[in-house]
Amino acid sequence: MSKKTRLPNIAEVSIVLIGFILIMYLFIGVLSLPIQLALFVSWFLVIFLGLKLGHTYRDMQKGLLNGINQGMEAVLVLTTVGALIGTWIAGGIVPSIIYYGLSIINPSIFLFATFVICAVTSLATGTSFGTAGTAGIAMMGIGHSFGIPLPLVAGAVISGAYVGDKLSPLSDTTVMTASLSKVDLVEHIRSMLFVSTPAFVGASILYLLVGFLYIDRSPSLSQAEDAMSSLAKYFHIEWYMLIPAITVILMLSLKKPSIPTITFGALLGAIWAYLFQDMTLLEAIKTSYNGYSIESGVDFIDNLLNRGGIAWMFEVIILIIFALGLGGLMEQVGILKVICNNMLSWANNAGKLTLSTLLAGFFGNFFGGAAYVSLITASKITEENYERLKIDKRVLSRNTEAGGTVTTPMVPWSDGGVYMATVLGVSTLSYLPFLWFNFLVVIISIIYGFTGKFIWYTNNSEIKKPETDQSTIRV
């Protein structure tokens, strides 16, 4: 026997969303409790609303599991990246990158170089997580040695990492967005270039200008020299330490699947630790799970290199699972549908439509906790309005990336926000002001929407009107 359910009204949706924000503030800002608990308690808000709307516990469990399933690839990538970081530090790969970086990069252009290096790496590999976990960690170490504030370095790392996450044909979010928006992948990337190119140039100029401010008061290079000396003392530094990193980048560039490729990279790191860093094979393999541990007495070395391993990622994985589950619950009880309905009547021009897509993407990250969720909310909530206003789907796909992909590291409990804060050792709110590429992408997208620049229209014969929504559905 089917049971009648209904969609929540806007007042009920508002109460749940306000309740979520209050829970997050109370748990994190007042009680200093783990963010995982805040997300877990938030499940009950949505469950109570679902029961009021007529949903069964079984239906809501199904929605919860569907939400988690949407982000399982990210969870597996996190697991393998944790293993890779552990073995790459033990194998001397990350220390060697830091060592050579310190020897060739000038402090005044360091932020610009960090942004460009991470952008090139992410474009070649298609992964922001992999970029931050390899090149990003190295840049954090070099920046620390130059005395540059770590939140600023993290901002440059993450900005560069999301250039490729947004643009690379190897990126899962790029491919997924093109698919959800029903746009050819190449056309999707070409469309994004109109936004990403000026954003990249603008961010580069900003990082250069800020870098040059350090010329008059840059720290003595003796600090960098001391760091190089310490690295050389504890690790065998040679050019062939970079072979695992080059191998992984080449494999990802050849479109090899990310999870087995990163796993293979972790194996290479363990082999390098055994062959060149005087570790037993068993000790080297253990670093893939427990991470690398060192007590050198040098704060720089200890703070930077005591990390990695699958176990290091456990809290991050739990947080992401809770966030994904919350997003699945909200979709199951119809919260996303109600928001979609209200956006349909409001977004009646290109500017408002662009803004609504960006907000829908951010909403997916804020309440769904993952880039995958944000891409679904941004594309599916606003898709009908693009058809109704005869705006080309390339604009939809471009705005979906701007609202979904690049806002992911801005949310402290999203998969991207948690991962970046954990791997780089800088809190989300600390690095947030320095995500200049990400902010420029959003700002330029809004400017294009309200000015009509690079907004393309289709040749459909008539404009569709929004459909009247049913207040009651059957399941």
C-alpha cells in the first residue's frame, strides 16, 4: 500500500536550514565539539521533518545511503592519497621536492610560482586533492622556510589546484558537469575559458603583487638554508627521488584511473623508502597506513613531515560520510525540490539565473558537503530555467562549475574544505580570504550574467513556462 507524502513548504525548509546553521555554530563556535557530531545531530532535523511529511524510516535510510554513495569515489581517493603522502614522505620524494624548490625559487615570486605550479600539476592530473597532497605539501614547506604566512601559501596552493579541477578533461568534476548539463566536454571546457582565463591572470597578478611586498622585509635566506641542511641530514636527496612523482603525473595525464594510479604511487613511495632511505620493507609499507613519524628536534621538519597514512584520513572520511548522508536526506524529503521551485519563479533573466546557479552550487556544498552534490544541485535545480529563457546549456555547465566546484574548499565541512585544511595544516577560515582564483571565477561569472557578456542563446522557437508543482506526491 502506497503512503501519501508531501513536499515541505518554504517555512519548514527555512526552519531546517536555520536549525542546521545554529547547530553548526553551537557545536563548533560555542561548545568546541567535533564538526562530525554537528553534522550527525543535523541528520535528526531532517529525519523529523521527513516523518512529518509522511516518509518512512526505510525511505529516509535509502536517501541517506544514496547520498553517501554519490561521494564514495572521493572517500576512496582520500584513502589512497593518505597512503601516498605517508610513503612519499618516507621515500624522500616530498623532502626532495621541497629541497630543490628551496634552492631555485626566489621568495619574492614564490606565491606566484606556487599558484602556477599547482595549476599546471592539476591540469596535467585532473585532481585538486592529488595536487594539494603532493606539490601542495612541498610548497607549504618552502613557504614556511621563507617565512611567508601559511594561510597565504595555502590560498595559492588551493587556487592553483582548482584551476585543473575545474578545467582539466581528466578531472572527474569537469566530466561530470558536462554530462549533467548535457554539453560536449570540449565545448564545456571552451566555455569555461572565458571565465577562467581572466580569473587566472587576475589571481597571478595578485600573487605577484603580494609577493613583491616581501622583498623589503623578506626573511634571511639562512632560514631556507637551514631547512635544506636539515632535509639533507635526515633524507637521501637525489634527482631520482622525483621518479615516483613524475610517474604518477604521467599516468594521470594518460587518463589512467585516479584510484589505482595513486595507489601505485604509494607503492612506489614504499619501495623508494626501502631502497634509498634505509628503512626496512615492513617499516616502509607501514607508513602507508600509519604515516611517517620523525623526532628531529627541528620544528620545521617535525611539523611538516609527521603526517600521512590511511589512518590520518579517518576523521576526514567520517566527516564526509556524515555530510553526504545529510545531503541525501535533504534530497529524499524534498528540501532541494522546494528550493528549485522557488528559484524557477525568481530567476527570470540571465543575471538572476547565473546567481541562482551559483547559489544552488554553494548550497550543495554547504548542506551536502561534497562537490558531487553541489554539481547536481547547481545543474538540476536551474536546468529548466535555462531552457525556458533559451540560454545555451554551455552557460549552465560553466556556471555549475563556478558555483559548485570552486566553492567546495570554501566550506569547512565539505570534502574539499576538510581535505585541504587537513593536508595543508591550515584551517578553512584562515586560508579562505586568499582563494583569489576561486573568488574571481565567481565574481566574473556574475558580471557576465548581469552584463550579458558571453551569454549565448539557443534557437528554440518558444520560451517554456515553469510548470506548476504538485503539493502531494506518492511513493
